[in-house]
Amino acid sequence: MQTEKEDEDDASPEECFARSDFTGGGSDQLSFSSGDKLLVNAKPSSDWWWAELRGVGGYVPASYLRTGAAGEEEEVEVEVEDDETSLEDPWQDEEYFGSYGTLRLHLEMLSDKSRTEAYRQVIRSNSASLRNKVVMDLGCGTGIISLFCAQLAQPSVVYAVEASSMADYTRQLVKQNECEEVVTVLQGRAEEIELPEQVDVLVSEWMGNCLLFEFMVESVLLARDRWLREGGVMWPSSAALALVPCQADTYYAEKMAFWERPYGLDFTPLQPLAQQEFFTKPKFSHLIEPSDCLSAPCDVIYLDMYTLQVKDLEEIKGQFHFCVEKSGVFHGFTAWFTVHFESLETGGATVELNTGPNSEPTHWKQTLFMLDRPVSVYAGDSISGTIVLRRNPVWRRHMTVTLHWNINSTTEESDNCQANIKSVGTKSFPMWR
């Protein structure tokens, strides 16, 4: 470790160029424009590097930079704008589909009973209406939804589409479960596969952390526009992202308060580093206790899967207004999603899959966005603001979540219980594979 650090300190700064614009989310992050030349002095993690721009130092997201020799500066902007083929794989398909070619993720998803049973309930409750219908199961994985269709309903055919190498095993599973007369497995990307006919139902489990992460939803929308017949049904039919201001005492104590007096020693100089390392990115797989919610949650983003367009995914905005219901420490926001499956039958019940804290835990759990510094809030205060999900213009499965908030307190001493702005904040959280 010491030798590596010494080598790093002795190394000359590395020249890198910005692939696209970036706006820093804090005082220790640099903002830059496409084509800017930065000097990278250190790479403390694979995600964040320490760089210098025009004499100012700060953290920068590594995925926004490309290396290049001196003299290439003038060519960079042209390369970024006009020659995206210079990127080896902006979708990271080799890594993405490679991960779905192994059993680890499939075990996690199939072990998620809330998720899997929701899809089975959708098939079972619509079994009569699925008779003789043509179904596409996009991103079918091991084919569990296709097998549900074949066993619980009587569609004329199910096209099980899977881009990863798992498709070979899916064919074996279809045969093993005697469903080969109904289920046809097709290996390939949604953008490339060919079907012999239009489909009546397009079903997919496309949701990621914070609903959109990894953007499999784009493939679903492209398949919808190409293969879903007029009047056909999308499952899920709609989706919503929910948000709530919350306490996170345990996580804050583990990652930040720990450095105050470990073993009776003052380690507080490490707290800024801890903030950068642990609170700059969102915490996936967070399980929030309902008691840690400082107010009732609200849906901040709603997606209609019939009208949503691929271009809409570049930037999606939402607003929120929370009334604090109990006094506590405002550590951050927690997000989760809900999807709904409309019934094929007139008057039939809608099926809901909710990944929030008041439902059975799923493999997605929830996503926690920590503030840089906690704020004390009191019953009657309000927290309002905006959330923006901005897709990375270079790496298409990545995105940045930006939260802007105002905390208003109501003071009885002032006339008419006038609301006063107590705190204002903005923070951006990169979400990368």
C-alpha cells in the first residue's frame, strides 16, 4: 500500500479531456464543459478522480473523461459530437449482458417472491383473456414469466427474448417444463430481433434502482413501437417513483459519526473524506424503517408506458412538497418505485408491485440519498423542491439524480404563522454501473 501511494504521489499529472459537460454537486467537485483539458493528479477510486482545471482542484467523475496526448485538445469536441464510435461501448453491453449470463443475478431475482409472485398474479388473473393471444416477454432471463404464461394461460405463442447467453439455458428450461409448443426463445437485443407477427401483450421486468437505472426501459419502448399491435397491452402499464425525506441515524453513525472519537482519539479530519466516499453516490439496497420517514411519501415522477418516448428519458423532472409530521434529523431522501399492471378484462383489478418500506422487501429495496450535513426539522416544517433524473449523454446506462430542496419553518411568533426559509440545498448524485 505504501509503495503504491508513493508511486502515485511521484507520478506526473495525467492529461484528460471532458467527453461532455458536468456540473459539480458540491464545493469539492469541479464543473467543466465538453472538450476541457483537465490534469488528473490522483485516482482515489474507480468512480471519482482528483483533477485540476485552470488552477482549481476538485473531484471529477471518471466516466466523463477520456485520456489523450497533448495536442489533441482541439479535436476532442469534434470526436465527442461527431464520432461516438470512438467510445468502445457506450451501452456497456458486454459487461451488462455478461452479468445476466451468469446465475447470480437470476438467483437474486427469482428469490424475490414479491417481484416474481406479482408477475404470476398478473398472468393468473388475466388467464382467460390471454387465450390465443400473442405475447412478447422482453428480457426474459430464465423464462419464468414465459413459463407462467404457458402453464397458467393458453396464449397462441410467447416470444421469450433474451440478449444474454442465458438464452441457451432458457431453451432447456422451456423444454424441461414441456412448454416448447407455446414458448419460442429468441436470443438477441430488442432492437435487432425479428418476429413473424405483431404481439398483443408486451411484458417485461425492466425496472432498475431508482426505477430507471441501466435504462432497460429504452429497449422496451423500442420493442413497443415496433411490435405491439394497436390496442395492445403493456405490462407494466405505468410506473411511479416515490420519494420521502428521512432519518438515517444508523448509516450516518456508521459512516460519519464513527470518526469523532474512535478508541478515544479525534479522527474528525477524516470526516470530509468520509462524506466524499460514502455520501456522494446514492446508497443502493437501503432498507428504510417506516418510522424513519419524516412525512408521508409522494410520487414525484409518473411514467405512462403507452405514451412515454425514448427522448423523454434524457431528462425527467418532478416536484415535491412534504409536511414534516414529526421532529427529527433530516439526513436525506429515500426513493423507491411502484408499477401497475392493468387488467385485460373489463373491470378487472389492477395488480401492483410496490417496492416501498410498507410492502414486503424486494431485491431492489430502496435507494438512499444522503445530504452532506444533517438538518434538524420539526413537526410543522415543510420540505419542498425538485428532483431531476438526467441521463448520461455518453454512458447510456448511467444517470445523475439532482435534488434541490427548501426547508421552511413556521414560527408562531410571526404574524399569521408566516413561513420562513430555514435551509436551502442542492446535491447531485451520479449513478454508475
